[in-house]
Amino acid sequence: MIIMGFNINVKIKKIKKGAIIPTYATEGAAGADLYACIEKDIKLNPGGFALIPTGIAIELPDKNWGAFIFARSGLAIKNGISLANGVGVMDSDYRGEICVGLRNFSAEDYIIKKNERIAQMVIMPVATVSFFEANTLNDTVRGEGGFGSTGK
């Protein structure tokens, strides 16, 4: 099977002094690290939330692309710091600053430091679909079986 790779250009604008352009930690990394663009440390109490600025804005090529913000696995697993909304979705027409909503799911305080890697951004193709109302849907083996219907 041949899978076509994508190599697209994404414009990055630094909108705050000290902002860091996203970087890939390794050659095979799918997500580019996003960095906290803050003047002073931010303390996240257990169960607390914070909106962390990155100091950058991006321009995706067109409506066929989206930027998706994911938690950094090390930060989440080792420290309990993850995205407050699961996955952040940035539309192709958004031009504002990328900010990352973080939540402390641990029982310990966590200090977010200036220039710390706080999340990762993956640029992916997206499909625009036409939705239309239907009176029936085709039958499948699964049918209406939901949550746990196919096993644990």
C-alpha cells in the first residue's frame, strides 16, 4: 500500500516577544511542540485550569487543513497535566493567538515555566461534507448498539 505524504507550508506569525516557533522533537514526530509564551511561572493547583498563550498565530493553506492541539504524553502521564478540552481544533480561517487550555488532573501543584513545551500541534487534512436529513439509515451488523456493545 502506498500512502502519500504531505509537505505543506504553514505561515507562523510571532505576536509576542519571546515566542518560539513550533518544533518537531524528532524526525518522525507527528506533532510539533508548542511552547508557553509567558513572562512569569503559572501555578496550576490540583483540578485547576489555565489558558496558556503560545505567542504565535498561524495561517493554514486553505479550508482543507486543520490544526489540532493534543496533550504532550509525557506531561500528561508523568504530571497529570493535559488539555482541558481533550483536543483543541483550530479552523483554517482562525488568525488569533494559539492558546492552550491546560488542566491539572493530579493531586499536586504543577508550575508551568516560561518556554516550557505544553502541547503538540498536528496539521491534518479535513473534509468538508454536505449533511442532509434522511428518514432511514442503512442497516449494519452493529445497528444501534452503542457504548460497550462490541465488548469491553
